[in-house]
Amino acid sequence: MERTAMSEREFRRAEILGRVLTSELTLVDAAALLQLSYRQAKRLVKRLRERGRTGLRHGNLGRPSNHSHPATERARVLALVATHYGGPVEG
């Protein structure tokens, strides 16, 4: 079984949409609980059915941020901070 990093919000979604799959809850009620439109809830249920809980994860999970700087630049800045201000630099 594959481990999946999910946020609390994604776990809650999986739990509620799982109740839809077991017919314990209607899709209309699930959409209201999740504060989503009926159509969006329907898309999420389809993804849950096809891919399981991993289908509900955020699509950019594990990817670097679009706003991140290259590792070499980060290392250079941390070295400058260490030489000018002293002490250990965490990062």
C-alpha cells in the first residue's frame, strides 16, 4: 500500500466522499458539507472512484514552488549571512 501525504482538508474530503460511495450520504448533502458545487463534488467522487484517495491530493504536491530560487543561489545567500552575521545558519 502506498503512503500518501494529504492535508487535513483532503482527509476530510475523502471521508465525506467515501460516505457518498457507500450510499450513506447523497452527493447533494456531501457538496453542501464540503461547501462545493454539485458539479465539483461529482468530479471529486469520480476521481476518488478511479484513483482512490490519491486522486484527491493537491496536484502540485511534491513539486518545487514556482517562486523558489535555485539551490546554488540559496547556498550563496546563506554563506553570506553566515560570514556577515556569524553563528550557525539553518536552512
